[in-house]
Amino acid sequence: MSMSQTITQPKTVSILGMEITGPLIIAGPCSAETEEQVLSTAKQIASLRKAHIFRAGIWKPRTRPGSFEGAGSVGLEWLKKVKAETGLLTTVEIANVKHVSEALIYGVDVLWIGARTTVNPFSMQEIAESLQGVNIPVLVKNPINADLDLWIGAIERLQKAGITKLAAVHRGFSSYDKSQYRNKPMWEIPIELKRRMPNIPIICDPSHISGNKDLLLSISQTAMDLDYQGLMIETHCNPSSALSDAKQQITPAELGKLLSQIIIRTSSTEDKIFLSTLEDLRDKIDELDNNLITMLGTRMEMARAIGACKKQNGVTILQNSRWNEIVQERTKQGMKKQLTADFMMKLFEIIHQESIHHQKQVMQDGKEK
Ligand code: PEP
Ligand code: MN
């Protein structure tokens, strides 16, 4: 296959104990509101023949009191009907032991742990213990804050309770500063999760990352290009009247369109030309990385020499004007090479921090690490 072609690949995904022609698609409203809304949404989603699991929140964790807090247990009856009438599997968010037992009584197929529960080890432990001996599939959303260990810890607690059908759901991370996202994706965190837990499939929830409809396609496409195994997309028969997360929900028809626009690429191929081109390019990258490391080593030697000089002259390590000049100049230089200002800032913050560390060692005769 030539590298300029783009094709959509059928992809076999093994997830939550199922073998599917992926990606796994989970769709449904943020909240179950009425029986009609749930069944109408589910039937329209099922008729697309693209989704595997129907989602709907029954107990809604709301940031402020007074918002719609979910239909409660009656919604479990509606989900039972969804399964009977459409054949779709069902999933609900559970946040405590009572939710777990009710969901199990009503035969919910998959449980999901919300971001506000993953964050709490006490809740996770109680939920995990209540699931001992029940090998139901469980989805674990990332915690609201950017803490990979909490996410991993929640998954490990379930694993220790004997849950084997697990998947992580990436829904982005909350932050105080304004951004184009409702929850920043911080892709490096799920990428590191995948490196540390290679057997846990990852599903992207672009709805809670974007907080609106406009970014859904590009976030979903990024997730597929990072080899995620599925998508969870909030879908409502009448989004503008939704009682929660109205801005980010799409209609089943819009879901169908979105899914048909996503390009699914394969994670590996046997194509000889592709493999040899990739090998050549990777050899060059290896050489460049080698050079980078050598240069960084030399740069730190210079930092140590400067440290010795400053020590002799009783001068502080940090000189704000010099640091400011580096930030401004390197950002400009980087942008000429198509590197973003954000990347240059992050890169030089790390380099500068390491330089300070080396200078500190010289100044304090290696006493402080
Ligand atoms: C939801 O999926 O509607 C939800 C409450 O998600 P999160 O836990 O990611 O905020
Ligand atoms: Mn929601």
C-alpha cells in the first residue's frame, strides 16, 4: 500500500470479553430522563447498526445541587426494555455499593465508574469488594484530576477483586484555566497508561473532553490514531432539551454521520515497502535522538561550568532576565521550525530545570540532589 493512500481498515478488537469488528461503540444519553426518551434514542442508535453498547446515567453526579440528579432506579427498567427491544448491551454509572447491587439485579451488562468515583480510593475499594465473585465487565473513567496513579489504582483494586473484563475510559482532565476543551485531553496520560498497563483497552469519551459538538470528530479521530479500542459518545434523541450535558450531545443521525467520517487505520501491516520506509525513517530518528542526548549532555557541562563561575563570584543560580530572554528567543527560533510556542515553553522549562539542578550540585558540592 502506498503511503499517500488512506483507507478504512476493518479492525478486530478484543474488549470486555468480546471479539468485535471494532472499534467498540458505546452511545446513549448523558442521563436517562424518561422511558420514551431512552427507548426512542436506543432504537435510533440500534438502527444505525454501528453501536454495541447503550449508555445512560441513572444516578448523576452533579457538581452543584439542584441540577437534574438522574431518574434513579426506575431507569433500570427502561434499560431492561432497551436490551429486550434492540439487542444492545447496556451500561450505567455506579458510584456506590447500592448502585452496584441494583444494577446487577436488573441485569445491566457493563458497569462504568465515573470520574468522580475513580478519584476516591475508599469508594473504589468498596465497589471492588462488592464485585468479588461477579465477573461483570467494568469501565473505569479517568479521575477528574490529572493523576495517572489514581486511575491505575482504581483498575488494580478491581483486578484484585477478580474483575478481568476491564477497559479504561479517557474523558479528559478538569482544570481551572479556560481552554477550548471542557476537560483537557492530556493525551500523554492515557498513552502512559497504555505503556504501563498494555492489556487494558482504552476507550475515548470525546463528549466530556470537548463539552460541545464541534470537537467530537477531531477528538475521536485522534483517539483512533492513537490506537484506542473504542468510543463512548453521548447521544440523545433531542439534545437541545436534554436535562444534563445538552451542549455536547448529538442525535443518533449525527452519530451515524460522525462514525462514517472516522478513518480507522491499522496498528501494523506486513507491507514490505511500508516497513522498509518506516525502518529508514526510524534509523534517522534514532540518530537524531542520539545527537540530542549528546548535545543535552554538553549543555549540562556548560551549566556546571557556569555554576562554578557563579559560586566563585557569589552570584545566584537564577537570573530572571536571562531566563526570560531564553524563553522569548527559543520560542521564536522554534516557531521558525514549525514547533509550537507551547512545546518550546515546556521543552525549555525542563531543560532549564535540569540546568538548575546541575548548578545546584556544583554550588552545594553535590550535597543536595
Ligand atoms: C457521564 O458519562 O455522563 C459522566 C458523568 O461522566 P464523567 O464521570 O466522565 O464526568
Ligand atoms: Mn454527561
